[in-house]
Amino acid sequence: MRTYHRQARRAIRALDGRIDAVRAAEIWACALDARWDGTERWFHGDLAQGNLLLDGGRLAGVIDFGTCGVGDTSCDLAVAWTLLTADGRRALRERLPVDDATWARGRGWALWKTLVSYAHAPDDGEAAANSRRILAEIFGEYTDGGRSTGEDQP
């Protein structure tokens, strides 16, 4: 994530006045501060709507492994904010062995991706509307007690 720090900060500055830039910077800082334990695991790297195959409303497959690798799996959690509702996100979190630090980094990945997309989208277009929806999910979950400093909460 540190690789994208400058890009995220530029997007936050570019969107100041259209988003809560202070909140975005806080969430981004929280994600950067959330420590990874260093255990490398396989990750997909692009769990997005177009890469998830559904059959009857159930996940049937995942495609496009062009960005897969070994490392921190938190990037795959971005889908919790970019695709799922608050209820879906809660269900995902309950079913995965994800600590607060990993969750915070996943939120950071979703934030980075959304900020960059929004900063380059016409404000009246579909991409901007989708970015605003995702940011509302990120900000709402963070405000509603989803904050993480990188340490598990009791």
C-alpha cells in the first residue's frame, strides 16, 4: 500500500470539497499503520465484480488471475466495500479469520482504488456515482465502529 501513498494523497487533495478529505486521510493513515504479520499467502489481486461468476446468486467461480501473487491478502478484501452491502460485509467478516489490521488494510485498498477512480471521473457520470456509493460504504463502516488501529478489539 505504501507504493500508492502519493497517488492516494493526490486523489484526496483533488477531491477535497467533493468528499470528506479529512475522513479519507484518516482512513488511509489507519490502513497504512495497520501492520501485516508478514505471513505470505496467495492472493487474487483483483476481486472485482467482473471477475466473480455467479450462478443463481451464488458465487460459482473466480476468473482473471493476472494480478495474483503471494503476500498480504488484504487487497482481496477491497471487494467488501466495492461490491457488498453493509450486511454482506458483516457476513463476510464473520466468516473469515480476519484480524482488525487486515480489515483496515482491506478498507485502505478499497479507499485507494475508489479515490483514484473518482479523481479521474466526470462528476456527473456513472463512475463518479459508483465512487460516491463506495466511499459512503467505507466512511459509514468506519464511522459505525469499524475503525481499526491495527490491533484486535476485545
